[in-house]
Amino acid sequence: MRRVITSFLVIVFMLNFILGCAPLIIGAAVGGVGCYAVSKDTVQGDTDKSYDSVWDAIAQVSRIRGTIKQEDSGRGYLVLAADGSKVWIRLIRLTRATVRLRISARKFHLPNLTLAQDLYGKIMEEAR
């Protein structure tokens, strides 16, 4: 009986560590890319697609979905108004072959993770 209780407590303790800090997986891999939530309003993922192709996809999807407020392709920064939300898109070059796409969305100062996920998926589909 003592062994069962000890085993149960160890399992509960381990689950707390495993489930408490693990990032939330929100999508299937898109072209070898995993997408995960960084915070309540931000989605990010790394890809091996070229910086220019991802930036072109960002610009194209942004023009379709809303109004671009600020854009700087050299720094990889875009601010967008879409669906009543303010969206910040950041493209970071990690290595020569890898870039990181980070999208944050807020509506009325509240997180809009659904919009961030949707934009991420559309951009990764559009990037060649």
C-alpha cells in the first residue's frame, strides 16, 4: 500500500513538471516547421524557407487580410490592422538557412491567438 501511494505521488509530481512548463503545440508541422505559442498573444515557428520568400508571403497575406500600418523589410518588422486587431509580425534571420516568424495579435488590449495562428498558417502556406 505504501508503494502505491509513493508511486502515485511521484507520478503526480512528474506530471506537474511535464505539463506545467511545456509549450503549447498549436499546429501540425507545415513544411517541416512546428508552430507553438510563446505567450497568450504570440505564435512563433522556425523554417528553412528563405528570408525573402517568407517576407514576400508576409506582405502578400497582410495586404489581403488588413491594412499595413508600418513595414520594414530590412529589419523584418510589420504592423498590421486586421479584423479589428493590431498585429505585429517579426521575421528574424537565425542562420543563413533558417528564419523565425513571430506573430502577435491583440484586440481591445486582449490576446487574439486565433488570428495569430491563422496568419501564421497562411504565411507559411504562401511562402515558397
